[in-house]
Amino acid sequence: REVEDFRQIFRIWVKRVRDLNAAVEQAIEPRSKGAPETLSRDGILRLIRSLGISPDKPMMWRLDRRLKGLDAEGRSDGAQLRFESFLRLMRWFLDIDFAGITGAAATLARRTDGSTGG
């Protein structure tokens, strides 16, 4: 169940980033239909900020090193994570409580549960 929740979060953010960058992507060669879904570094930062988290510089350096290790081509700034790497990143976030993400996610979950009546 937890993996499916993360899969849904991943897909939502892949779509959000694509929508936000639609104009830019039109200027770039379009991806083939068989290309795997990926989430960019920018998309990951947007996801983090959506939780109300603003990592400081040392945390950003740690994140960039981690992204470089998870990106298939070893990129940090231009990192593109597939779902499997996204799951590893989420596990790392939780393991080290990246910038207080555990508390932020719990607060968001409580708010979401409260707003849906569940």
C-alpha cells in the first residue's frame, strides 16, 4: 500500500512538472511514447516545498549528492529520477528525516484526512 501511495505521488508530480514546463518542453524534442516517466530535480524540489519545507544549503548539498547517486547518468542539477529511484529517495528522506520531512508529511496527512472525513 505504501509503495502505491508513493507511486501516486510520483505520478502526480511528474504531471505537475510537465504541465508547468509545457512551453519549454514544446521547444525541446518531445519524448517518445515508450520513454519512462521521470521526475526532475526541480520537480523534487517543488514536491519538498509543497510540504512547507525549505532545506538549508547543507541539506541541499546532501540532496544533490544523493540525486547524483540515484540518477542513471550521475547528474545532480539535471537529475531525472525514475520511479524506483524516487522510492529510494523517499526512503532516504524518511531515514534521515530530511529537513524535518517526517513531521511535515504527518501534518499534511492529518490535514488531508481531516478534509476528506477519513
